[in-house]
Amino acid sequence: MPTRAALKENINKPKIDDPDLVVESQVNEGRNKSFTLEELSPIWKGILLQKEQAQKSTEIQIFQGDYTLKGEAITVSISNEALLPIFERIKFDLINELRNTLENDNIVVNAKVVEIENGKMRYTDSEKFEYLKEKHPLLQNLQDKLHLDPEF
């Protein structure tokens, strides 16, 4: 019968058979090639194209969003919090592909939920015309010269 100490040691050992376990020591520490946003962009578009061909619509939404690069950290802007679990599921495969393609083992990818501004809805003709006058001030001159009434 195993002793209590042996059982504790056995419990604390990581299982090698566990597919969800990421062992940091397996990462090749030697690659540290620098890269720019211009080098990242075609790779990102290629991944997006793969997702489109596989018809993975939720993953396509993630890759169609904006992303920024600061050092070796890539931040993906996600428009909907419901996409976060999907991002977390594909994150490690994405990081692995980017690290291998860009030859840099220090790449980190994170997601940030960004709220999309939903402007005020314009329902009436007057509201629509006022909005257009804000965007194009010359419409006010046209309205005055032609004596236009948007409600008519």
C-alpha cells in the first residue's frame, strides 16, 4: 500500500496524457525573430481565408475584427462578449501557428471586447435630413435656396 507522501507526489504530477495540458518546456526557446504589422497582416488574412473556406462563421467574426501589435503582443478586438469562449478555444492553435510562421516563440495573443457605438436611430424625414446636414453643411444652403421642407 502506497504511503501518504507517495500519494501526494503522484497527485501533484502532471499527466502527460492530458491534451489540455500545455507544458512550457516544450516550446522552442531559441526563436526570437522580430516582426512588424506588415509581416503579420498577410498571415492574419491567410488564417481568415482558411476559416472562410471551412465556413466557420463565428471564428470569421473574430478574424475580421481589428487587431493591434505592440511588441510581440497581439490584441484582437472582439465586438461581442459571446465570442470570447470561441476565441479562448482557438487561441492556442492561433498562437502556435503565428509562432511557427513568424519564427518567434514570445508571441502572445489576447482579446479585448470593444463596444460598437450604436448611434441614434433616425426614423422621421426631419431627423434624417438633420443628420445629413451635419455631415454635409452645404445641404443647409440648398434647403434655404430651394425652400425645401423635409416633412412634405
